[in-house]
Amino acid sequence: MSRHEFFVSCPKGIEYLLADELTALGLEVLRHAPAGIWAAGTLEKGYSICLWSRLANRVILHLATVDGRSGDALYDAIHGMDWDAHLLVSGKFRVNFIGQNESIRNTQYGTQRVKDAIVDRLRKPSGIRPAVDTKDPDITVSVRLNRGEAQVGIDLSGESLHKRGYRTEKGVAPLRENLAAALLIRAGWPGILASGGDLADPMCGSGTLLIEGAMMACDMAPGLKRDEFGFRRWGGHDARLWDKLMEDARERAAIGLQTSRARFRGYDENARVIATAWRNIERMGLNDRVHVEKRAVAEFRNESQADTGLVLTNPPYGERLSERKALGPLYETLGEVLRQEAQGWELGVFTGAPELCHGLGLRSHRQYKLFNGQLPAQLLLFTISAENEARVRRPGEADEVRPRIANPERADMLRNRLRKNMKQVGQWARKNNIECYRLYDADMPEFALAIDCYGDRVHVQEYAPPKSVDARAARERLGEALAVIPDTLGVDPESVVCKQRQRQSGTSQYEKQSASGEFFTVHEAGCALRVNLKDYLDTGLFLDHRPVRQWLQANAQGRRFLNLFCYTGAATVHAGVGGARETLSVDMSRTYLNWARENLELNKLDEKRHRLLQADCLKWLEERPGKGESDFDLIFMDPPTFSNSARMEGVLDVQRDHGHLVRQAMARLKSDGVLVFSNNFRRFRLDESLSTEFDVEDVTRQTIDKDFVRNTRIHQCWHIRHR
């Protein structure tokens, strides 16, 4: 069968889970995108996503990437496509258009141009033409506009795949089914199920978590009960193939229902939603294994006979601050009954008010940032055991031990600034699914700090005070900051790491500051990256280069990529995830190359195609290129400001040496390639003679994200091309 490309969309924050699921279904993951994955496979695999994906929203069969620089260009490109293969001239279609650019400034205009092109292409001299029908189309044409390109496809899913068919009643919107499935996977339900565990939900609502958990246990395809899919009236539909997949899915479900021993229990104090839950359970044919009943949280009893299991719940958390404060006792009661009834079990709490989870009296060992619709939320995971119990701390209550606040008025100034930044920068980061960002950068002269958020952890860097500042006064201000930061940001004090940032020289940039070995994984634009907040001066991820990495990712498809002074290989990971055909990363530090290797492995990037080379970049650039060491389509070079490492043949001074470095890098760049050159030397001036030899474009402004606009001198960046 022919190989196709698919764009599979999903809720923000679960792209990594979806990539794993698609791989398990037999597709090749090509690249990550915000709220989706590009994958390749046969039409059978595309059908399999529609039938078996627990996480996807939509499956778009990619037809072509066309010129979208203007309305006329888009019309001409769409008109030139073979629509007879997809739609009868007497058929009905709709267009789902996303995106805009300088010429196509709204989706309504883009939609109209696409509709006109398809109608004009299929219109017969007799006047017969396809109709536009937004409610009951034969096919849905999907167009995603990104700058000058438009990706055109057929929506195979029809209605969003989260609609399984068992939830038909309207009312207060419960948890979406695919988000519920993602929570179960993140909470470890597949492993707990394999070890003989059961599932319970003390605030089950309409039963979505329980039903999704039972469907996993019984090997039931999520699409098994759906009546319609977007491909059923599509011209390329293979009915025999689909019927065979459905027959196999029915057989698997029948076997699963007979063999599964897991049991599912849910409770809620609202009798109306319990009645709805029962109807949902019956529609899926799960009445004999999923039990729900009216019961308050305080009356929760663990009636399972299993030694292990998972309690997973989505308690109310209120959107207003006053509502959240009133919910404190509910979380305390939940913690009390679970510590009594579910010792040895795992607990997952999905909430938009993670600060309320202090009331559970347990220490969370993992947190995941997700979205419940448009609302930012977190899944917090706990082990219910006596060893894991913590003192119950109510929201806003200070910990027993805190650094002394010498000047409360000054500390309040910092507290208010952090709250203001959380509303602005923090909200922007959550909206854009940015997990790691700079929250504060010496905004106030009294507190010369850089404060960075890495998920639920905080990295504080104190800029070394000038000799004119009294050392004792500097310590007082730092103590005040460390007293204010945890409560204001809603994090555990143990999750705050503080270092002093000083000018580095020689080998000190590579020297360890500590030896904790505390690495953890963060996520950025579909990439997983290892960071360490304690052991080195830098964390392994330069936050200010986030837009640069994302540009590289967006432009790496099918290209050969070279990363000079590669550090921990974050830019290489972005290029690899973006579909780079081949990458080479060069650095002289074995420590950072090993770190880069772990990052590649974490993203399942094969080191045979994504090579790492330990070498002095200055010497390597001077040498004659070996096999595979030239003709790159894309090069990223971000050298240190100064380096005199013993392993280097010379001393690197970026201001003095950058012209020579750029020319050497350009010698390894293809005629139509791009060199992305950046550095963070504040007084840097680009060699003017470079502009006489190459096309040089200053893109610094485009590479400064919202969290660094207060410090636009954080770096400078250029795109350099051959003339």
C-alpha cells in the first residue's frame, strides 16, 4: 500500500504520549508540532489511528504543501490539485481553514478562496458543481496556513476523536475523553493494570476516567462505538479495509471483556451525575465491571480486593480565589480518607489549583502541566504511604522554617513584582505551553536576581554584587528573596535552587558547582530535554534561545544540520525532531557531549544519523573537511564569549575571532543554506566586512521572546547566507 503523511492533533501537553502511541500503532513519527504530531504510514495505519487512538483529536491525511503567500497564489495551487479523486461533482464538502499571514489576514477569506478553487475545479459545463455543507459534508478539507505555505489535507476523523459515542447527554462539560486517557497513562495506569491493580475515583462525576480506564483494561478500541468518521464518504475510502479493522477490534474487545479481572469503582455526592455515569457505562457495555454510586468524599471506602491500585480524580478547584479557599477542607478530607483506606496505592490528582494539594498531607513525586480545555492545570502524582506523609499546610500558610526577612516592606515589593510577572509572563507561558521560562531578571535594583521556572522547580541566580555593596546587606536581600519566592510562586522551598552568577573565564564554564546528579526532563515544542539545576553554572538549556531552537526545528525538515559549540545538544534535538535528515554536533567537552547523547536518546534520535564529535571547534574548522563534514543546509554557531581551555589550541575571543569563524563555517555551508550565528557578549559588534561577502540579516528582535523583553541584550543573532 502507498505511504502517506498524516497530521494527528491532540490536546496541548500530551504530544509526547501521542508520539509513543502512534509508534505503537506502527506509524513512523516524523516530527512534533504544537498540539500535534506528523507521522507516516499506509492508509490502514491512518484508519488505525481513527479507531485505536486514545489521545488524538483529528487525523488529517496530508495531500500537498502549496503556495500560500497570497489569496491568488492559494487559489491557483488548490485549483491545480486533483479533487476528482476525493469528491464527486455532486458531492458536499466543507473547509476548515487555520492560520493567517500578511496577505491572508483572516480565516474567512482563506476559507472562501479554498472553496472557490475546489468548486471551480470540479464545476461541469452543464453547471453541476459540488455544494458547500458545514453540517453534513461528504469530506472536510483541512488547510493550515503557516507564513507562506499552506498544508492541505482531508480530515479522516470527522468529529473530534475524543467523542467515543458513550457520552451523549448535554450538561456541564466533563473531562474530555482523550484528556482522561492521557491522565491515566501519565498516572501509570497501564503498569498498575499489568500488576493486577484496580482503579477508583472518589469524585467520579459522569465516570469518564473510570470508563476510559476500563476500555484500556478490556482492550476496547476507542472508536468502536462511533457511528461516523470523516472518511466514510471520501472518494479514496477503502471499505473492505475498514470493515476488516472493525472486525478485528470487535474480536479483541470480546476477548478483553472475558479475560480482564480489573475492577473500577467511582463515587460522587451528586445523584444526578451518578445517574448519567450509569448510562454512559451501559452504553459501553461495562456494567459488570464498573460500579458507581452516590457517596460523599468523607464516606469513601476502598472496597477493592487488590493489593495495589490507582486512585485518580479530578476534584473541583474553582476559578475564583474565594472559591479555591473554600475548597481547602475538601482536599484535606480526601487526603485523610485515602491515607486510611488506600495505603500502598498510587494517587493522581488533576487540578487547576495545585496549591490546594498541600492539604492532602502527601508529598508529590511528579507533576505534569496540562490544559483542561483552555484552563491551565496540573496532574500531581503521589504514593499513598506512611513514609510519604507530609505536614498538612493550608494554602497561603508559611512553612515552619523560612529565611529571616530583615526588611518586610522591601520583601513585599519583590512579592508584588513576582505576582505581576506571574500574571503577565506566567500566563503567556501557560497559554503557549512553555514549561521553562524566565520570570524575573533584575527587574528591581534591590534584588539583582534572575529567576527561572523549570516546570514546578525554580532556578535563582544572584548576580554578583559590585564591591561597593556591603556583603552583609547583599546576604540580607537574598534571604528575603528566598523567603518570598516559594509561597508567591506556589512551589516547595526544596524545589528552589540558588546560585551566584559571576563572569566566567577559561575552563570554569565547564566545572561542576555541585555533585547532586539531580537531572530531570523538561519539554519544549515537542522535544524532551534533560536539565540539572544544581551541578553546573548553567542548567543545560539556554532559555533565551528558545525561539532560535524553534526556528531551527521548523526549518530542518529533510536537511543536513551542523551544531558548532553544541553544549548539551538542545538545538540538535530540535533539528532532529523537526525532521533533519542528518546532524553533526561538535564540542570539546566530554561532559556536555554525554549530556547531548542522553538528549538524543530521550527523543529516540538514532546516533548513526545524528553524530556527536568531541573536538575543538576552532581547530576542526581549520582542518580539511572529512566525509560528511561539509555541504550542510543549516548551521548553528553560538560560541562562548571567551575561552582559554587547556584543550583548545588557542584563545577564543568572540569579538576578535568571529569574522574568521563565520567565514570558516560558511565554507561548509551549501550555496542555498543558512548559518544562524549568535552570541551573548553584550558589547558585541558584527564585523562589517561580512556584509560585503554574504547576505547578513539581523534577526535578534525575532529571537527575543516575551520572557526576555526586559533584557534585549541577552543575545544577538543573525541569519547569514551566500550571495
